[in-house]
Amino acid sequence: MTIAYDYDLIVIGSGPSGRRAAVQASKFGRSVLVIERQAQVGGVSVHTGTIPSKTLRETILNLTGWRERGIYGHNYCVKKSIDAQDLSTRLIKTIQGEVEVLEHQFARNDIVVVHGVARFLDRHTLSISGEEGTEQRVRGRAIVIAVGSVPHRPAYVPFDDAHIIDSDGMTRLTCLPRSLTVIGGGVIGIEYATIFSALGVRVTIVDQREHVLEFMDHETIEEFVHQLRDRGVNFRLGSTVESIVIEAEQPVAILEGGRRVRADLLLYTGGRQGATDALNLEAAGLTADARGRLTVDPITFQTEIPNIYAAGDVIGFPALASTSMEQGRIAACHACGQPVPPAPKFFPYGIYAVPEISTVGLSEEETRARKIPYETGIARFRETSRGVIMGKTEGFLKLVVALEGHRLLGVHIVGEGATELIHIGQAVLNFAGSVEYFIEATFNYPTFAEAYKIAALDVWNRITPRDPVEGISPAVSPPESAPRRATRRPNGHGARKKTS
């Protein structure tokens, strides 16, 4: 008996993974339906996550004149009085622009969009509850769950969405705080903490771990934290929050041992959980974990039910917009019976803090754990002509290089444009290139990309202090052209300075 399906592929959610899955399936000539529970397409990424937070960051950096302070001084600003309205004006414009682009993309690819709440009736059938109690049923040959995530809100935190908020609340502020407590030193917490610190808000970061962003290269994070401390950001690390109360209309975090952290606003960023509660997963034979996340095959993104896939934040780490898009595309390829492209071995992480952090490949710690003989090279942005022009006294680029074959293992960057610069290193890594590429390559001048050459020459000095590196023309990189071994500052923050 032939089973009738309304669509070849049904995608639940229109965030990065959902829209990429839908478009890819459409390119294969398949009929596609996207179900979006919100009034507009875009998902969390467009409305409360990636796009809003990065828009707030750019707005604050522009209005404060942050990027020009290295030239004109710390008191320089473009707009003396900045309020919540200044931030929301650009935010609304940006979000609407993103929505229009997505709507046009769906229309151009003949993708049907229905707004409503999806609920499984069986592994192929979904009920869609719309406004005013309307309901329709649809059947799909394959289904991609791309519902994203929501902020984790534990019971002990008395959220009131005024004094105590989650990350979604940061995009809805009606007035700006003079002081901010951030609970959680992960990506979201660090981004918002540093963005508002750039605005002049007094910020305290509280985390029960001894280090923030523990999954990244430690020396890189030491440099980052040093910059934050230097501009007045307070850290309460290794501190467990026992309770949160409101006193005199101010939230107070009471830490283990009795220490109290008071501010005008408290932002709780204790992770996120998959937005799967309303899906009735049991009817499809699926079960989510305690954080609402689904388990998938890491190659195809297929769940234990063969015709159902999941991609994006709902499957957990790394929960990046960039990786979510690729997951959605691969899921659609497999669902449509097309060859599944191999996932790239290395993909970049970008943290849009102030300053930016980006990394790709192995950290020093991972390299040591794998017992790979290696060396590192550091370039500081102040050593580039572009850095001097822009007044950048801080920021660095670090290369991790294998001694055998001088193969590039990892790139770690802190500073202006880090999330753009990282793609140069990403390309070299994925093509199994060596550090010699950076020494012999010609970069536009003046650019921050020159930091790759400076860091590569720094590595060169340590790998072969006297003899030329095989394959490198002495005319291009004689020993005297390479900066000498960098030394650590006595303060132990991982910063280095060149010696003559």
C-alpha cells in the first residue's frame, strides 16, 4: 500500500539549522514545509539570541566610540548620554531586515511556512495548533526537529524579568543599569558582561568554576581576562551561589561563605535547554534528556527513529549558529537520499565579547594531552601597522604548530576582528598546511592579517634558531627578519613582549 505524504520534508523551526535544512531540500526538488511557532520566522537566533546580542554589541561600540579610544583617550565618546532607546532602535531595524531576507528566501525556494505549535501524533504525522484554536494535520516523509533552545531557569532563581533576568531579557531592557551581576562565565554570560562593561556599566562575573571559558586555550583566556580586569570588570570565580534575593529593589547574590554581590540588575546565564516540551516526542518514539536535548548520529544527524532528524541547539554542544546551519544541511542531504558531505575536521568558534575571541583547531592543552611535540608563536596587534594606525595596544594572535612537518595545529585570537581573522587559519588547518605558508604568503598591508606572518616567524625562531627552515627561501625569511623568542610578563597574565 502506498502511503501518502503531504510533504517530502517537514522542518520544525526556522532558526539557522531549520532554514538551511529547508533550503537544501528545496534545492533537491523536494516539497518542504516549515513550521514556526512564533509570529515571524528566524527563531531564537534572529529574535533573542545571535542577531540581537551582536547588534547590541555593535551599537554600543559605535555610540561609545570604543574602537577609537586607543587614539583619542579613554574618555572619548560619540554620544555622551546613551539610553535603552538608542539600543532598541537599531535592534528593531536589524531584526526586521533579517526577517525580510528569510521570508524572501523561503518564497524564492517555494518553501511553505505555517505559523503554529507543532506536536507529534506519530513518527510521520504532526498536529499544528494555530491562533484562535485552529488546528491542522500534516504528514511528512522525513522530519527535521530544529526547535532550538530556551534559557535554563532553575527554581532557586527568583526571576521577575525586571531585576533578575535571563539572556532573553537583555534584548528587552527599558532602562540601562549602572551595575550588573552576571551569574555564569560561559559564552553568553561573557558576551553580555563585556558588552555592558564597554558601555561603562560596573560588572561582576560570578562562576563556580575557577576559570571562565574553560574549553578554550588557557593562555588566550588569561590574556582576555587580564584585559577585562584592567578595565574594572570584577570576577568572583570558584564561588557557588547559595541564593538570590531582592533587597531595596536590588538583586543580591549570596555566595557560599556569606559574600554578597549587589547590583542594579542580575543576569542569570546557567546554560540553555532544548525547546522540546510541547512536541509530544513520545508519540514519535523519541525521548529527550533532562535538558530537553535529543541524541543523534554525529554523521547524519538522524535520531533513533530513521525518518526523524534533529539539528542545532536542540542536540547540544557546540550550539553555534554556524555549525547548526551545517548540521541542518547535512540532515537534509541524508533525508533526501543524497550523498552526505563529510563534516569539516576543523570549524571555528567565535565569541563576540569585547574584545572578540576566536579559535580553531587544538589548544596547547589539547596538544599536550595528545602528546604531540609542538611549539607556539605569538603576534601582538600593536606589532602590526594596522594596530598602530587604530591605536590597538592590546590583542594577540597565537599559533600552535607541530614540530614534525611544521603542521599548523591551532589558531587562537583575542582582539579586534578576531572572528574574521580566524578563517585564514581555518583554511590552512583544513588543507593540512604548515606554518611556512604564513611566512611566504603576501598579506594586504596594512592589515591585522599580518599578525599571522609575525606569529609564524616567532615559531620559526624557536623551531630552527640557526638553520633555515627547509623550503623557505632565505631571501624571504632570514633569521634576522624573525622576531626573537617572546617572554612572559612577570604578572603571569600570559602577555608577552618582544626582546631585541
